[in-house]
Amino acid sequence: MSKKPPVAKKEEPPATAAATAPAAAAEEAAPAPAKKAEKGKRVKKHKEEKGVHAMYRIEGDKVFRERPTCERCGPGYFMADHHDRYTCGHCGFTRYKQK
Ligand SMILES: [Zn+2]
């Protein structure tokens, strides 16, 4: 049990990882100073805008709709996803989520 070959082997991968890490770190560090320079002005953290593409998910050849559609308005009218319910912004229809 005095020999520890696995430990010696384990120390090799970090060496190669360290070689690639600085390059990745440099790429990540580049945008940071730009952000700091803008900090003087009031930078609003603006929400990631969701287009209609956010309502769909494609898996292979099939399209999945991420939100239910309104029963009153029909397909094309997605319902807003609230924590306990879905609502239609078009007609106001509300459907409560079943637990
Ligand atoms: Zn509706």
C-alpha cells in the first residue's frame, strides 16, 4: 500500500487541463473589463428578450410547444406560465395547474 500509482496518474490530467485553462480564462476575462468601464453609467440589467421561438422546442423532426394554447382563442395563442396557473393574455382565460 506504500505505492500509489493511481495518484501519480491523477496528477497528469490537471497538467494538461491547466494548459488549456489559461486560454479559456483569457477569453472569459476579456469581456469583463468592458463591463466594469460601463459601471459608471447606470447599466440596467435587461431581461433576455423572449421571442416567439421561446415557445417552441424542436426535437428531431417534431415540434413541441412549451406552453399550452388557449382553449378559447385556439392554436397560436399561448398562455402565460404562472406558478400556479396559465392565463391567456388575449381573452383572459385562466387555467389552474393541477397538483
Ligand atoms: Zn384566449
